Amino acid sequence: MSLKNPRLRRLLAAAFWLLVWQLAAMTVGQPILLASPAATLARLAELVQTGGFWRSILFTLGHILAGFLLAAAAGMGLAALAGRFGLVADLLSPLLAAMRSVPVASFVIAALIWVPSRRLSVLIAFVIVLPVIYAGTLDGLRQIDSQLMEMARLFRMSRRNRFRVIVLPAALPSVASALSVAVGLAWKSGVAAEVIGIPGGSIGEKLYKAKVYLATPDLFAWTLVIVLISAGCAKLVRLGLKAVRRLEVKSA
């Protein structure tokens, strides 16, 4: 296989960093400080055989996806309103700017006063993702050619066709970029909320207990799980966007 193959290059890059990780673990020589890749994978192999492992994954996955999907729907809806009515954009601007700048920990601590810890990751994922989706969608809507829209109205093109032929091709690149970034942010913020709120049966609870009991292999194993699931969610988002683009091309 040629090194020009992107998949091969990615595999070699992953192998390189695994080697760096292994060498670092051997240099430190203290598993309690830095677990090796072998120790992490061995612990992960033990965890996957337990029912609690899969229940924790389903718990966290369900809550973070709920927050992400709610934020995506709300962000796109608010952006559509802001694109049509300037007053809405002006009203939302300071609120969303504050949401982008306030640290996740501050949101979590404030939210714990009002929200049960088991629902915390839904709210935090929603709060962190919403400004990203809103900004990406609004930027995409501003790329729409106003002259094309005016021509479509003159020719009495239906709203559905206007959306499919004019709005979607112009807005989709910015929306796709925002969604791709938002998936990672949802997982980072959602798991951070769980680590602080410690809801029973969550991945965040497992990370917290690993820290308390100095179970470094557990910490690394659960972190690897988070990375893999987050990457899987990002892949699903990309596949969904590709499907939308294919439909767009077929209907053009």
C-alpha cells in the first residue's frame, strides 16, 4: 500500500502515538501515574464483560445525544428566526455570547441547584452546543444569494423548492462544519458535567471513582471509550450530512 493512501497514513499516525504513549509509560515506570496502552486495553477487555459497563455507556450516550439533538433543533430554529428578523438576532447576541464565554464548570455548579444530577449532562450539552449550531446556521443563511431568492419569488417557486435549490446548498457547508464541531463539544461538556454531578451509572461517575481510588488503568480505559464513542457519533453526523448532499444532488 502506498503512503499516499489517507487511511494508511492515519493508521501509521495512530501507531506512532501509541508507541510514544508506550515509551512514556515505560519511562515513568509508575502505572499509578501513567498506565501503558497494554494495561489500558487489558482493563478495557475486563470492563466490556460487565453489564455495568454497557449500562454506563447507554446512560451517558442517551443523555448527551438528547442534549445535542435538542441544541441542534433549537439552534437552527433560532438562527432561522434571527436571519429573518434582525431584532431576534440583536436580542440573542448577548445571551449567546455569555453562553460561549462562561466556563462549563460554572454552568454545571449553577445547574445543580435546579436540575437533578441525572439530567445534568443533557442540559450542559444543550447549553454548550446551542451557540455553535446557532452561529454556524446563521452564517450559512447569510451566504444565501438574495437576488436568487428574489428571482425565485418572481417566478413563484414554492417554498419547498426554494429551500431545496437555493437555501440548502448555500447554508449546508456552514451547518455541517458547526455540527461536526458540536459533537465533540457535546461529549466533552457532557462528561465533564457528569464528573462534577456524579450521577449514578454514568461514565462520569466511573471517571470520578477512578480518580478517587487512583485506578489509572480504569481512567485511561474509560477515556478511550469516550474518544471512540465521540468519534463514532461524529462519523454518524458526517454520514448523515453526506446523505443530505446526495439527496440535494439527485433533486437538482
